[in-house]
Amino acid sequence: FKLVFTVKLKYVNLDVAVGTLPIDFKDSSLVCTVVFFFLQRGFRFRYGCEGPSHGGLPGATSEKNRKTYPTVKICNYQGQARVVVQLVTALTPVPHLHAHSLVGKQCDKGICIADLQSKDSTISFPNLGILHVTKKNVAKTLEERMIEAFKLGYNCGVSIHPDIDSVQGEVRVPREITEHHLSVIRNAASSQAKEMDLSVVRLMFTAFLPDSDGGFSRRLEPVVSEPIYDSKAPNASNLKIVRMDRTAGCVTGGEEVYLLCDKVQKDDIQVRFYEEDDSGLTWEALGDFSPTDVHRQFAIVFKTPKYRDQNLQKPTSVFVQLKRKSDNETSEPKPFTYHPQILDKEEVQRKRQKTLPNFQDFSGHGGGGLYRGGGGPAAGGGPGSTGRVCVLVCSAFLRSVQAFHTSDQVFLSLSEFDAKEQLDQVISRLLEAIFQYSVTADSAYLLAPQRSLMAAQDVNGDTGLHLAVLHNQQEALKSLTQVVSALPGEEVLNMRNRLYQTPLHLAVITQQKEAVEALLLAGADPTLTDRHGNTVLHLAAQHEGEGMIQFLLQHRELRELLDQTNTAGLCAIHLAVLANQLFSLRELLEGGANAEVQERSCGRTALHLATETDNVSLAGCLLLEGNAKVDCCTFNGSTPLHIAAGRGSVKLTALLMAAGADPQKENFEPLFFREEDEEENVVHCFITTKYKIMTSAHRFADDMFACVGDLASLDTEVKQALCGTLESEGCWENLAHSLGLGILNTAFRLSPSPAKTLLDSYEVSGGTIRELLAALRSVGECRALSVLEEAQSLKNTISPSTVMPMTYRSILNLLTTLLCPCTTFKNACGRSKNGS
């Protein structure tokens, strides 16, 4: 008998599987077909202590009022037949018998046997349940199952042991089993039990046709189903997005999203973004997160990926879904919108490009300004000319007032002066201001009579102070601050525009130290926040420009803001790390910023954030110059080393280990969740083994080994010559900067051989000879370059088999070398604090 097995798929879920069995007799040729329906996911395996099974294995198309069950049909054959259903493994190359048992009316000893009557064409299996074996009984149950299959000839299509698999002939009576067979089966059961996945099984259907004696011994080739997953297993449940706290983001990515979902496995899940058109998939990317960002199987905190088009001009819609790495199972996609990048978030450039009015616009005439028509003294106005000039100046002044007034302010006009004395006083003040300005060239005299207009705002809510800062008019700003500071009871210095920015905020954003100093001297309040809760320190930490933070921290009141958080729960030191601003970070640390302060969303420190962004320079700065605690914990107990190992960052893991990070430290998140059983009752619990760094030791070792470059192929003598040359010429520090390890120079300097420690560190981080040569060339004149080039030319004559790859032991030796003198890092930090 022969069997040809084909699978028919409906949509993305297996609905129907068909096995075609051509049967070749000596006197006839018949075709038989086995058809079975089953649900791959959503069915729970039950423990024996839970009582009878709660419903049978449903069909894929089963509905509440229309139940379907696995069904077998033998086509082109009329007569009796026997169908044996067994459970086999799903993830092994060759099916093995599974320790779980089938339970139901037609089941005995873990297998199901059903007879097909002559008048029937199909046979179904309702109430077919799966009994979950206890973990301690796997080997024992599997041994019994193997013995039974061998005796009755049900071992066809499964692999037990070569000595057993070779005995697969049809039987009419149970086989005799020898001691040798028992020993082989016992060993095979013990071996297979250790690697058996108890969360997934497959059904194997074997049809037997009657022989001439009336027994069912003519076996057809078995048909094996698709996997059936236990619904309580986290890596087998249906993926589903329940809720997201945001469904849109910027094309630049990096925005944090909180996603609630059904049960997932933290190291077996991805968040997939993708875009499709009529031709198919056009773009896909993965959200950025580590296993420590998956909370209790039901929540994921990830950062959005960059969109393919950074110059997007209008919003575009993509899809986001969960994807399981082990079997590529996906959830139903949800829409996500990418918005164009806003380059001018503070609207500084937009306001600077705004067209300024002509001075003639305030004269009320088409041209000639205040003196249009030649009415000035130079034109021979004669007696009374001064009075006419005064009237013109006054009129121009009042018209300028009306041009700048806002809807909620009321200004006086000439008609409302009820006495000539009042008009004379106004004119006198204006004339005095003009005369004083003419003599001193100090514009403050011109502004003094207009003190009441200092609080006026334009359409953007900007006052004159805001505009002076925006357009970098330092002299105008000084004059305005002199006038404004003399106003009693007015808070013009601290007025906010429509973006809730004060003039001081804008001065810091535009990196104008002179403007910052003028505003602070005039009494501007540095503790005020913008719309995001950012103080001037928060703003300075995010922007390029060396010295601004140092300048701000000269004021005592600003030092008290170092640990103040914005609306996102971030301090200035956190923002400096997220913005990748090394100079700002150093200035904050020198100014007394606390490297251990935690952001308020999940308790990450600056070192956690530097690790998340895979930034070795900032992490090194925090460890060496900030004396950051290497084993600081988040709210869930995760250290920076947890994050580095979870993300597979070899360089940061090596750095943190060298700084003394504890690889045995546990966080509060379990690595796996599972429902375990006891003899008397079922205990639904999670494995108490916490997520240790060493849990992933083998995988991490593989990652570290995989990323190691060819620097290990250098001969020891060549390395010694390189180190000697680098140290004698003093160019190893420049080389460290060229290799991206300059931040560790303080630690290298304290080691017995700085150049050797540098090269060892570069080797661990995956360094290559090619990159080392490029770095040496960028350093300039250095004999080390010729040493390495000569060694490379000789290397071409050596057989590749003589090159010894870097071993795990050499990696561990390097880490031990760096780890043992832990005082190296402490001393480095202490010396850095003293100005080293």
C-alpha cells in the first residue's frame, strides 16, 4: 500500500488536510482518501487531575451551533476498515511517539481505535481529548507507549530506535518482545523524553484493511496532521493586539509605544511594521525592544522603526502586527500612520523667515516717512516748524501704537485728551526721548516712553523680547530688558508665547549665551517650563553647543533643577543621553548631576538609556566620569547588563562586565511561564527562575564569537611590536579615538600596558585588521602602521589553516583581566572628578 499526502490550505489557517492512499493489490487497484479536520490552536490539553475532558478536539470550521470534528474518509473503497489515531511529536525531523494521551470513548492506553462499517464512507472522532502527561511521568509513559506500539505493529511512520524501526511488519497477533527490545525502548524513551515539547502534538492516522482471516493487518501508510498547540502554552496561543497607546508617529521613528496583547513569549515575539501595494510588500521593519521590555507576557513597550521615506510630505498609512519568530505566526494587522518630520519644532526658523514691515508703513503715507512733503526744518519750515515736527512725531507714535495693539488692549487717541496740558506732556516726553537718543545713541531712551507697550504680543504670542532673541538682536534685547526691568508689577520678562516659551527658553534653544546672560541679569525666572515641562536645563541638554550648560549652572538656582523632571518623567541627564550629546552629558556630570537618578516611567537611569541606544561612548562616560552604578536597577529589577545581553550588544556587554556588572543578578520578570502539575491538583504558576543574564549564556557566547573579527589572527610577536611602538611614540590615545574607544582612555592609562589593553578591547568588540589599518592611517605618522602592513604582507604566504581563531577562553581571559582590577574603574572615576 502506498500513501501520497497533500495539504490544502484555506486562507492562512489549515482547514483541511487530505491523504491520498493508492492501494495496489495483485488483482485490483483502489484509491483511498483520509480526510481530517482539526483546529490547530485554541484547544487546551487537560491534566488527569482535572477530571474528564471539557469537550473534544474541534474542527477548524467548527461553530457554536454547528460542531465539526476530525473525520476520516476512505474513497473508492467499500467495506470494513480500522483507523488508529496516535499522538506524535511535531517539531522533530522524524515523528516520535508523544507521551500525551488521547482520551475519549474509543480511546485506550493513549491511542484511539475506531472501526469503519461497510455501509459508512466516513468515520469521525467526536469528544477526542488530549491528556497532558505530568512532566515527571513523561519517560515512563513514553516507554509504555513504545512497547504497546511495537507489540501491535503501530510503530510504522514513527522513529523509536533503528533496532525497533526495522521491525514494522503487519501483525495478526501481538509480537513477543525480548529483553534486548525492552532495553532499547527504555533508553530511547529516556532520551526522547528530555527533549520532548509538551505544548504541541500532531495526530497520526493509520488505516488498516481486513485480511483474508478477518483481522485488520493490511496497513496503509500513515498520514500525519499539522501541529496542534496547547492553548495555555505562551508560544502557541493566537497572537492578538488588544490595545496601543498611540497609532501614529514621526517618520524618524524612535517613539515609544505601549502595546497590550494576548499571551506571548518574551524571547519569541516581534512587532512588525509593513507596507503593501498592489504589487505586494514594499517595506517592512521591526519595532525596537528587548526581552526585558515584555511585561508578564501581556504587554510590550517598543520603539517605532524609521520609515523608508524620511522626506515624506503627507501622512501615510502602514500596518503593524505581532509576529512569532519560531513559527512566523502573525496577528491581525492594525493600521499605523507615519507623519512627516517636523524639523522646526520650536518654530524658530519659521519666525525668522517672516517678512518684517517697512518703517514707512507706520507713517500712514505711501512714502517719505515722517517727514513726507518736506515739512522739516531743513526745508525751511520757519517759525513753528518744531511744533509741526512734534505733532508729526506724536501722530506717528500714536499710529504705531494702534498698529501694534491687541484686541484686549485699549489705547488713547488724540481726541480723548481733554486738556492741552496732557498733550503737551506726551509731546515733551517724546521730544526728550528723541533728544536723549540723539546725544547718547542709546535706544533705551526711545523705548522708555513706550513702557506700556512692552507686554504687547503678535499673532504668535511673541513680545518684543521674544522677537529680539529670535532675530539675534543683542543690542535691542539689552535695551528692552533695561526698560522692562523698570516696569513695576509687570512680568514681561517671563511672558510665554503660543508655544509656552519664555524669551529665556528661546535664548537657550538658539544657543545665545549673551542673550541668556542679559535675561538672567534682568531677572528672568529660569525655573519656568515650556509646554513639555522642560526647563532651560532640559533644553540645553538636547541641543548642540559646548558650554551652555556650564554657563547656566553658574547660577545657584539652576543647580537645584538638575534632578527636575519634565512631563515625560525625564531629567536633563536623561535627555542628553537620548539626544546623543556627549558634551552636554559631561557638563552635567561636572555640574553635579546625579547619574543614578531614575526617569519616572520605568525607573531607568542614564546608563540604562545609553545601553538601550547601544551608545558605548555615553555609557563609558557615565561609568568613568559619572561614577555610575553599573548594577543599578529599573522598577522591574533589570540592570544595564540585562538590557545589553537581551539586545545582543557585545561591545556594551563587554564594557559593563569589565566595569564589574554582576551576571548573576536577577530581575523580577520570569523568563518563561508555564502551567505545572502536581499529583493531587494543578498549580498554575510561572517558573521561579528569573531572567538571569547567564540564562542566555550560550546564546550570548555564540553572538560574541560570531562578531569577533580577524584581529585574533595576528601573531603574538606582531601584537607585542605594535604595542611597543604605540606606547613609545605615545599615539595609542589617538588610535583609541579613531577606533571609537577614546572614552576608555582613562581606564587604559591606568593599566600596565595601555596599548595592549586597547587592542584587546578592540579585539573583543569585533575589531578587524582592515579597520585597524584605516585607523592607524588616520592617526598620522606612526611606525605601528608599517609594522602591521609588513605583518600582513607576510601573512599572505602562510596557510589559512595556521591562523588560530579567537576562542571563548581568550575572551574570558580579557574580561577577567579587565574585571579583576575593579579599582581601575573606581580610580578612573575618582581622578576624573578631580579634573583628570
